[in-house]
Amino acid sequence: MITAKRPDDVAGEVERLARTGQKRFVISTVDHGGMLDQERLGAARYAAGLQSTVELEEVTAAAAAAR
């Protein structure tokens, strides 16, 4: 789970993990799927490369209510 808030920090964390062989990345939401999350997701996808899977954490109604 990638929890960095800034897109460039997300990319750096993904790059570090990708060098260790990781191919699947889940980005935690910080903006309920809004523009910041989309920017973070794009940065992660770019850093991870085409052979990796990058997805945004699913926010269920229960999890959203707890925030």
C-alpha cells in the first residue's frame, strides 16, 4: 500500500519497490478518488511501467463513514 501524499513521492516509492521486483501496487486514497488521487495514480502508473498493475484503494461506504 502506497500512502505518500505528493505525486512525486508516490512515484519515488513505486520506483523503489519496482526495483525490488514488485509488480502490483495499491495507492491509498487521500482525496476520495478526486483529482489529487488521480494525479497520484498517474504518477504511480508512469513509475511502475507497463508490465505492472497499479490501482487505487477501494473506498467502501463503511470506510468512508469512518473517516
